[in-house]
Amino acid sequence: MKARSLLTALVGAVLVVSAGTAAYTLLWTPDGPFAEGNADPRTAKGSDPRISFERAADDLRLRLPPVVSEVRYLARHDSRPYFLWFSFVTSCSAFPEFATDNDLVRGSVKQADSIALERLRKLARDLGRPIPEGPTATVWTDENENDSTNRAVATTHVENRECQVVGAFEAYS
């Protein structure tokens, strides 16, 4: 009888530890304390809840078109670089002014554009706004190689006269 209750207790302990381990494994994310808990519905998992889209855009000198929709973003400033990854939809006619306002030029080196585009495609998927596959996306980057910032944007036509803009603005200072 004593052996049976000891066995029952041991099995119970194993089940509790197993359930706890399974729950931890399923609920743990590499995003640490920012995995959940951001009240802004535009944020992607892992975004620092203390940094709004507007604050990050201002800090990183991102000048937005007058009208944007379907905004998604991830911003962090707890490590280097301070970054803002974003996706939004705007009118295609607003993009040239957006590019000028943000010192972006159309990419010119095919291999570099390809690498930047793949990075931006991954970023867009992480934000829940994938860029359609195919050669339809155009890469835009900043030309300041000596600057402590890094900026890359991809744009693609989505419907009617609207374009999806996906970008990464980073500051290393």
C-alpha cells in the first residue's frame, strides 16, 4: 500500500513537471518581456510597448506620407541598433515624395538589391504583411554609407492605386 501511494505521488510529480515544461516551451518566446502586452494593435510581437510607432518614426526621422493605412511595426531600443521595422499602405503617387523626404534612392546594384529585398520580405512576413513573391517589389535605400543609420524600403503595388511599403530604419549611435 505504501509503495503504491509512493508510486502514485511519483507519477503525479512527473506529470506536473512535464505539464509545466510543456507549458513553458509553448509559451516562451525569444522576445523576452516584450512577447506580449503591447496594447497598440499595430505592433508585431516583440515590439517594446514603451515605444509608439509615432515616437520611433520621429526618433529615427521617418517622414510618413500624409495618408497611411494598415500600419504594422516593431520597434526596439534596448540594444544596438535602435530600430523600427514597419509596413503600411499608401497611395502609389505619394511614394516619390516619401522617398525624397527620407533620402531614399532607388537601388542600383542588383545583388545588393536582392539581399535587401529578401531581408525586407522576411521582415514583412514577421510583421504579418508579406510582400507578394515575384519581381514586383522595388528596393530603395539611403546613400549615406558613412552615416550611423541604415535605411531600406521595398515598395510594391497591391491594388487600385495603392502601394505597400515595408521598411527598416536603424540607428547605430
